[in-house]
Amino acid sequence: MYGAECWPATKDVETLLSVMETKMLRWTAGVTRMDRIRNDAIRQKFGVAPTTDKMREARL
């Protein structure tokens, strides 16, 4: 997340990034919402932390 420490950290920005990340992970895994697999399970499969957590760490 290049330059994320300088972005305005609004809830809208965090939500948009989270949605984008989830869609990309689901696409990479070949999973759709109809498969009813939780987002946490997909993140765990890839070993990826949520984007919002990464942004908060970079800001500190």
C-alpha cells in the first residue's frame, strides 16, 4: 500500500479497499458468493491480513 500513511483515513476509503481486496481474493481463489465461503476463510487460505489492518500499522 504505497503511500497509505498519507491518505485520509475515512471509513469510506477503508470500506472500498476492503471490498476490492475481498473481490480480488475471491477471484484468485475461484470462489463466488454463491459458494457461501466466508471471507475470513479465504484470507486464511492465502495467509493475507485485512487491508485496513495494514493501513493502520503503516500509519503508526
